[in-house]
Amino acid sequence: MKKPSKLFFEFFESEKTGGIILLISTVISLFLANSFFQSDYINFWHFKFAGMKIEHWINDGLMAVFFLLIGLELKREIYVGELSDFRNALLPIFAAIGGMLVPAGLFLLLNYGTVTQAGAGIPMATDIAFALGILSLLGKRVPTSLKIFLTALAVIDDLGAIIIIAIFYTKSLSFINLGIAFVVFIVLVILNRIKVYNLVPYLIGGIFLWYFILHSGVHATIAGVLLAFAIPFKGKNEKSPSSIVEHYLDKPVAFIILPLFAFANTCIPIKSDLFSNLTSSNSTGIFLGLFLGKPTGIILFSFLGVISGFCSLPDDIKWKYLFGTGILGGIGFTMSIFITLLAFNQQEYIINSKISVLITSTLAGLTGYIFLFFMLRKERQLGTR
């Protein structure tokens, strides 16, 4: 297995701290949404600025920057990271596929043919910041290979979410705007191919790309991913345009954009019928998908990949560690809430889904942490005898 790059450890550290900030932001937001400031707090996010609500500027605008970072991370992993060696990449690829298919299948078992079946994408996602944040709390006992595995799995999971958003959550298309966006993207790719390394034309082109995709019917965040693959990448050179953008976006995304997303999308008034709504097929499907489907799909598909000979388990990773990591994969949060906003128009379904995601993600995080804590401690005690 390749030695992790400096950029990987920077990314891991920022995600660890970012996960803690996300948690704090969520708690504060839920408190304000259920306090004397409830009305003012909720109305603030619905305030219109330049034709769009503040909430939409965050979800459609700032989150495009988040997806740009995801695209850059994915690009790095493909070229020089864990995914650059196809055989090494196969284990997290198998795991990610299982971690998407099984949760979606469990959700559809309960919701197929109903008005909530569009929510099948909600339990398919893993929140990379929270998952890595909790794994980091276990300290140096965690094998480096396990950190790399979870990072690769979450990045592939995000790619899956991007594809799902582009295919299944595009309701209507404006072919004129889509065509203009395509032309802008082709121009950026040509600049890449003729080795234009100045970032200014890419950033300006990225703004135009975002604008026309926003008005095309395809979700605007896809612009971030397309821009990521247009920006030039020069191997492990940290002065590469792609690496420079990733480096500068890492902390603003972790410490500003994602916390703002958490504030804007977790201002949920808790009503008296909360627990009765949690037994609906939609809420139950999200719970089963994230809490049971994620670890089941990850461990099952990983096992199938290994016994079929397509991939192998790293020497410092045991199946029980992989299972614990699979439980952490059930932390949906950012991506799950994001897909919720695309899946439903009715406020009732959106709120119930958000609450289900929050509760299940918390449970998955606690369970995964406790499971890995005792497994790693037991292993250390046995190793000292």
C-alpha cells in the first residue's frame, strides 16, 4: 500500500476538526429553532437576497464549492492516491457499492410505490467529516490503512451521490442553458489540454458554469465537480493548480461552508408528534438503510470482493475493524440532508427525513465509536501480553 501523502493527512485533520464544528453547529441550530428566537431564526434563512433565499444561496451556491472540493479530492485519489492502484482501490469500491445498494434496497422495500420512494438516495450517503472525525477520536490505535479505507470509501460514496443527484434528481431540463454550460466546460477542458495553469480563467469559467447549470434544471452543485476535473493536475506537485485550490478550500469548506449548511438545514422545530412520525415507512427506511444497511452492505460486498480474489484485505485491517468502520458509514448527515432537499417538496417529509437522519447518524456514530474502541483496546491488551 502506498504511503499516504502530506495532503491526505491535512485533509484528514481538517475533516476531524470539521466534524466537531458540524456537531456544535447542529446543536446550536436545533436549540435556536426551538427557543424564543424560533420565528426570527427560521425567517432569517428564508430571507431573500438577490432573488434567492439565504438558504438556497447556501444549498445551491456554497455547496457547489463543497462539491468542487469533493471533485478535487476524488481526482487526487484517482491519480496519485489510494484509487490510483486499481487493485488497492477495489476494496473500497466494492465496499462503497454495497454501502449504497443495500441501504437503498432496504428503503425501497418499505417505500416502493409510495410518495416517499424518491427518498431512496437518502440512506446511501456517508458524511465524510463526521465519520473521519469520530474515527480520529480513537487516536493512534487506528491503523493508517483503516483511515485510508474509510476516506476512499467516503469519497467513492460521494461520487455515487453525485451521479444519483445528476440522474435521478433532475426534474426538468433547459437544453439551452445546459448547452451553454457544456460549451463552457469544453472551453475549460481545452485550456487544461493546452496547459494553461493560471487559475483565473478556470475560476471565471467556473462561475459561468455554475450559473448556466443552476438555470438548466440539473442541480448547480454538479458544476463544482465538473470544474474540479477541468482544473489541471500535475501529479504530486503541491504547486499544481488542482492542489493549490484543494489546499485553499480545505479549511473554508470544513469551518465555514459545512457549518453554514448545518445551521441553515437543521433549524427544525420539534413538534409533539415527533415520535409518531418516526415510525412512518419513510423514517423507518432511512433508519434501517443507514444503521443496518450501511454496515451490512459494506462488510458483505467487501467479503465478496476478497473471497472472489478481486481484492485483498490490508495486513493491518481485520474484518471486525471493517465492520466497525461500516457502522460509521451510517453517519449520513450532510449528504443525506442534501439529498432530502432534492427528493421531497413537501415540508412534512423534509422535516421528518432530516430528523431521522440526525437521530440515526448520532446512533451510528456512537455505536461505531464504542464498537471500535473496545475492539482496538482489546487488540492492544492482547498485543502487550
